[in-house]
Amino acid sequence: MEMRGWYQGTSNITRLAAVYSVKRRKFVKGYIKGDRVYGNILYKLLPGTYVFFEYFGWWRNDPPREITLALFRIVRTEEGFRRETIARAVVRFYKEEFLRGLGISQLTDFFEARPCYHCFPTLNFDKVYTEEENNRLIEFVMAKKEVIEGEEHE
């Protein structure tokens, strides 16, 4: 099944979308079509369970930066393939320290890979996460609906 991600590194807006394989415990390498400013990432995925990461942020910290995580699975049907969303989580934050404080390595690595001004994203596709890190990510997506910096203790 084909799925599309994207990236954008312009003066005011930064965006990145990537796919993480739960089985292989690493980010899936896609085919980039675009230039250093904006482009699409095409993923060819087999049946299995994945997490879709999506980042959006202004260069200024207002509004807050946002990372959306969607746990989904691809299943084979008689008609072809179907994508089923299992759970979603949203993290809104101003400071990188808040994101690091959540203790999810994949989330921090994804954030650090966001494209800078007129640059390609720098996600490490060869890094394999531990089983513990993998489980922490899945538990976070399954348990959290929305985490907002400043409201974590309310």
C-alpha cells in the first residue's frame, strides 16, 4: 500500500511527516520527491502496524508546535489493502525540554529531524530502537489523547 508523507522547511513554517514500523522498531525510509524547500515522501508499506508522525511548527513559538501520532495497521482485504487507525495522540509544546521530558526517544528523534530553512529532513532510518522504547511509544499513543505543555499536571 502506498502512503504519502511530506516535509517543508521555509522561512516561517516547518512540517514533516514520517512513518515508523512497530515490527522493525525503526522509521521507514521513503522515496523523496521534491527539492530542499518542499517535497513529498512516498512510502510503500506492507501489511503490519505502524505509527504515523506529523510535525507542524512556526519558526516563532506562537502558536505552539504540534506533533500528531497515529497508530494504524494495514490489513489485506479481498479488494486490496485497507488502513485502520487504532489510536491517536497529540503533543503541543513550546520548548524542546518539555518534549524530551516525555521520555519517548522516537518523538525526540523525529523532532530533531525536522527540516531547517531550505534543507532536507535528517531522520536516521538505520537506528533501531529497543523493545522498551518501542513499547513506551505504543503505550503513549494508546493512553494519551492530547498532551499540552503547561497542562500536564491538570
